[in-house]
Amino acid sequence: MKIAGLQKISMVDYPGHICATVFTQGCNFRCGFCHNRDLVVGGTDFELSQQDVFDYFDSRRNMLEGVCVTGGEPTLWPGLFDFAGKVKKIGFKLKLDTNGSNPQMIEDLLREDLVDYIAMDVKTSLTKYHLFKVPENTEEALVQSIQKIMFSKIPYEFRTTCVPGIVTEEDIYSIAETIKGAKKHCLQQFKPHENVLDESFMKLQPYNKDELNKFKSISENFVESVIIRGI
């Protein structure tokens, strides 16, 4: 598993816990609004050894409560399973950020109790995922991942970054129906960023607070808890 970044302390990446955040290299989606361009396309040769990462974890046992593994897309790496096992062995909780494209890895981690929290992105209506140049059969994989996560016994959330043109009112209806009965749906404000994958998104005007609240009211008809982040 290629580790291309480490945020040593985060108060926001793992709800309710102080964590370190590990960034993995590579992604099988090409979302134009993604602000981790270097992680997606491999624009950096920087790599941390797992030994260095775990040495850091060991030195912060009295401070850290968990580890968030994000990307890129962590589930592309078969080594994620062993990495998660090592995190659990030292007594930390593990949160996984995923795009949901590898339901088998999600199932394996859940089966072996190697993950304590999952945040899965549901980027838009499943029928619009072609916008992200995804692999074949992605829609089926996403549905499987959603079901496995919802049927698990761990805390989880589904996340949607509300990108104008990518996520519309109709898409919110579709997303909410897809995750109907879920415990938590997080609507995230889109923020233009200089490191986006597609530079056209740098000039895109985000939704305003009233528009996001309308999205929230739609999702609340299907999901137990809906929150807005980033406003």
C-alpha cells in the first residue's frame, strides 16, 4: 500500500476522535472537482514507509485515538487489509474513507472487525457516474457497498459533495432513495480549490446556504440524520 501523505493530527477526519490521517496513492475515478489531484494521477513520487508511519503511531499512543485511511482510493490496495490489522493490533480505531468501488474489500474488513467507521462517497445519481470515467460495473459495485455498510453494526456515513452541475435537486432525490433508511447523510459544500483535477471547477460558484438546506430537507425524507458540512 503506497502511503503518499500523513496528517499527524486531525480533529475533524474521524467524528468524535483525535486521529492521524493516512493518504494512499491512486484512484480509479476521475472526478473533476477532486482536490487531491496528485494522489489521483500519481503526480508525486513521495512515499512514506509503513515502518515510519507505525513508529509515529507508537510515539503518539497517549494522544491519538484512531487512524483515518483516505486517498485516492484506499480499497484499491490489497495491503489495506494487513495495514488495518496492524492499526487495530496497537489499539487504535480505524476509519475508512472510500468511493465504494470495491465491495469485497469492504466486506473483508467488516467481517474481520478491522474497521470501526466507514465514510462512503455517493457522488451523484448512480446513473451519472459515467461523468467520472469509472470502471465497468461500478453502479453494481456501489449498490453492493451501500448495502454492506448499512447492514453492518458499525457507525457510518454517506457523503455527497454538492457540486453545481454534478449534483442537482433531482440527484439529491435519487441519492436519498438509493441510501433510504441510512443512519447518516452528510452534504458537503463544494469549495473551489487550486489543486482540482479539472481546472474548470476552480471558477465554479458553490451553492448557497438556502440551496443546501433545501437539499437537506429532501434527504431527510429518506435518511435518519442529515447534516451539512462546510458552511
